[in-house]
Amino acid sequence: MGIFDSGLGGLTVFKELRSMLPGENLVYFGDTARVPYGTKSPEAVIAFSKEIAAYLLEKRIKLLIVACNTASSLALDAVRKISPVPVMGVILPGVEAALRTAPPGGRVLVTGTSATVNSRAYSRALAGSGVKVTERACPLFVPLVEEGWCTKPVAETVAREYLAQYRGKADALILGCTHYPLLKKVIAKVMGPRTKIVDSALAAAQAARTELADRGLLNPGRRGRSEFVVSDAPERFSALALALLGIKTGRVAVKRF
Ligand code: DGL
């Protein structure tokens, strides 16, 4: 199975997949040379996503997971067009999980990168469901995570700046960026106990497992391999994967485009 993100964020999906599907071979690509995607144009995100998809498809994967909300918002159709294997994004699973949480007529707050929010992908996916949707871009969250500063006081200061105005006012908050689960504690603290935090990384991994099972493609067993490839700075990626997510990557390969 192939998984990609602009950087570290998709590792939140990888981690759920690794524990749910121990028999699968997983190859993760982090586009560390070009992160962040959230401030780039749709054209750039589509071009990068297609390049990475083509690279992962060469590795004979059976399912491709776009573990990046920005790329899922902007490039899913383009990637599907070039892929002979099923392609899954992270938006629909997050939306479905939010709708299981928020009551009819309830308020859902979607957080994401500027590109994701500007694309309105979540509002479109939630349209007609009966919930009220507010979208809020939180552009400083990704650099905080990529810097490994998730538990520093600055993380809470930034989260308050973006989200304090919604405290007590939302039934569910969607972590609409795969970097954001790493800030979940701080976000939950700022939002208060009334708001359920919806982790789209977990929801996406569950959806991938269902997809494989439905297609009869699940690999039983417990000896799946994990492979990591980045477009720059492999040592830094490896160190942060361990520090932030407890993932031991072993050797990380480099693929430059
Ligand atoms: N983790 C990504 C997302 O889910 C992208 C963050 C970024 O590169 O800006 O949107």
C-alpha cells in the first residue's frame, strides 16, 4: 500500500494503518523538499501529487492513500485518473466520522490548511447533511508540527489565536490536516469539553482497511514491511518520526523530483 503526504503529517495515518494492518507492506512518501502544500496553488499541489503517485505506483502498490488533506482536496481526481489501483483520500472518512458525532443541526468546525479551506472541499462533502459548517484555516499549525513543537507553550498560544473564539460553540471539530492530530491535546484544551475532536487520520485508516477487506485484498499475518522515502533531509524526518510519533523508520531513502 502506498501512502503520501507533504511531510510528516501523513505518518499519523501510517501509524494507525501499521497497527490495524500488521500484515501489509506499507511504503510512505513524505515530500519534505516541498512542504508545506497548504500555502501552494492548486496547480502546484496537483503536479506534486501526480509525480508522487506515479513514483509509488512503480512500486506495485495495491491501494494508494493520499494522506494529506490539501492534496485530497485539490488533487484526488487528477491522481485517480493516472492510477490503475484504487485511490483514497482523507476527507470523506473524516466527514463520515464527524457526522457520526455531531447531532442533526449541530455545528461542525473544520480546521485545515489555507489551501484546504479555500477549496471548500469539506463544506461540499458536508452539504445536505443538516449540520452547520464553519471552516477555519490554521496555517501556523503545520510549521509547528514540522518543527517538533507540539507540546511547547507556543503551540497553545497559536491554537488559542485561531480557535478560542469557537470554544463551547462546536459539537465536532474535524482535524482536517494530517499534521493536526499531533496537536490534538492542545486543540481539545482550547475548544473545551463540549467539542468532540474528529481525527481524520484514524477514520482514513479504518476506511482503508474496509476498502481492502471489501476487495478481498487484505494480507493476513503480522510481518508486513514498512518503507520510508522522502524528497529531502531523511535524517531529520527519521528523528522527528521517532520523537513525535514513536515510529522507528530505520533507513529512509531519498527520491528527488
Ligand atoms: N498534512 C497536510 C494536510 O493534511 C499538508 C500540510 C501542508 O503541507 O501544508 O493538509
